[in-house]
Amino acid sequence: MKSTLKITTLVLALAGFTLSAKAQTNPTSTKTTASGIRYSIGVDAGIPTGKLADNYNWNLGGSLQADIPVASQLFVTVNVGYNNIFGKDVTVGATTVKATNIQLLPVKAGLKFFPVQNFYIQGEAGAAFVLNKTKIGADNSTVFIYAPQIGYQFALSGSNYIDAGVRYEASTKLISTVNDSKVNFVGLRAAYGF
């Protein structure tokens, strides 16, 4: 938990430094397309937080996202992906067992706002469908998720870009009677946009 907090603090400090540097050179606008939808395909990774970190090491997945322009600096986002949360070896009494991986299919929608060129603040909410509900002993097949995120888009040739973001993602309970069955993690998304 302490290492996750340190990593998050470092990333936020770096983002703040980048934002202040860019704010001095590009104070008002961002290079966003006003007429077309942007698509990105990315790799998602993360570190579980809270009680989830007791039984799970990390998560890895992928996502597809569409950014639909509604104003010069504001987009509506639609995101669908896959997330596998890898189980740890857990000692129960004298026996060591591996926690069963959690497999989720998140579907989210939200807003992405560019306060300065290329730097964005994003918030999404939606549902995560539990793909291996029986194996992990969950009684909910769908959970509510939300994910605030900050990120930066690095321009490539033409209208292509690399989208790098840091987010905190959290869910409601997988098992309705167990408070510690939420899926919470600090995650990174690195995506190719076009």
C-alpha cells in the first residue's frame, strides 16, 4: 500500500511538472479535432489497493476507446476492455493456495477535458462484467465502476498520438455480503491513438 501511494505521488508530481511547463508555452488551446471521432487502442496495467492487494499482485489488460468531440477542449469517451487481476499465493493454515484470477470486461463512458494543450483530465463510470463469477465465488455478475484519470497525449505524425494516463479505478462489491470484495487499483493506460 505504501509503495502504491509513493508511485501515485511521483506520477502526479511529474504530471504537475509537465502541466506547468506546457502551460507556459501553450496557455490556451489544445490540438483537438473538432470534426471527427478519435480512436485509441491501449494496454492497461495496475496495482491493486486496499484489501484486494492482500490476495492479488497486479492486473493487465487492454482497451479500445472512442473520444467524441463536443467542444474544442471537451470529448465524450466510450471505453471497453478486458482486465485480468492476477492472484497471489496465499497461505491458509498450513496450505498455500493461489488466489483465482479475477477476469473483468469493463464498459465505461465519461468526459475528457483538456485544460491546456495535450494534458487532460478524464472521468468515467460504467459497469464491469465478471467473466469468471463462479470460479471466484462472486454473487454479482456485474459491478458498478468509476475511474478518474489524468493523462497526456504525445503527438506523432499526422493526427496520430500516444495517450498515456494514470487512473484510480474502483468498483462496488463482487460479493454482496463481503465489504472487502471491491476491485480497486491504481492503473496506467498507454495507448496508440488515431
